[in-house]
Amino acid sequence: MFARSALTRPFAAASRACLFYTTEAAPAAPQLLLRIKADVKDAMRSKDKERLAVVKGILSDLLYLEKSPQAPATVTDSTLQVLIQKSIKRRQESVLSFQAAGRADQAAQETKEIEMLKVYLPQEMTEQEIEAEVRRVVESTGATSAKDMGKVMKELGGLDPARAPKKVVSDTVKRVLASL
């Protein structure tokens, strides 16, 4: 007969080989991503096909971004908000195209989807708030002409692009520097 230790020895070695411990915690998912995934489930439960299509579209855009060569190292709420803003911009362009073609029903559908997407965005900064921030940075950097635009934009890089779109900030910087 076999000794008891001979039978258990292979199992003990295999179990030791599978014990891996790590001190690193799994990266936390952004709160907005968790909210979007919960909304997918809610839309499926309520059988709201329009909302489900819009929310799945956000997840599809995120997957496309993650697989692209320009993918960020980690996905943050700000990354998701920029994706949603791009999606809104595409839909706004579609609304204009549909209205030009006389397709009011399609334009209304796109407008409805825009409203569904705006729920996920934070309140945008007003033009006055952006201009006040630009003026503060212009004074702190000592910018005097349009040649200093790069220096000012670099300092304004910390603004959340979801709250202050870069195009609006850029236009405001140009306007403020031109008035000096």
C-alpha cells in the first residue's frame, strides 16, 4: 500500500503553486462608468430601447478608445465626459444635417438623444467664468500679446475639459490677448 504522504504530496505541491498574493489593489472604476453600466441595466429592465441604445453607444465609444493607439493609461471620469461631449457634438451635426434635408422626425430623435447624454456631464463653466480664469492666468504669466498664447494655454491645461471645452478656452484666450 501507498503511504498517506505519497498520495497527498502532489496535491500539496499543486496547491502551493497556485497561491499568489499581491499587494496591489485593483484600480477602481470611475464613478461615471459605474453609473453608465447601472443605467444600461435599468434601461434593459424597463425595456427602454432608445435609452439603452444611447447608453450602450457610450460604452461602445469607450471600448473603441481603449483599443486605439491613443488610449489613455487609465480611464477617468474626465475621459468619459470628453467622449460624451464628442458624441453630443456628432449628434448636433446630425441635427443640422437632418433639418437641412427636411427630416424633422430624425432631427427630433437626435435632439432627444442629446438630452439623454447631457445627464452624464457636469455643469459647464459659463463664458464669464472661463474669461475670469483666463484673465487671472494672463496676469499671473505676464502675457502681453498673441505670441504668449502657448504659455497661457499651458497654464490653463489644468481646467477640466468636460467643464470648459478647449475650443471655448482657446477662443477666449485669443480674444483676451487681442484686447491687451
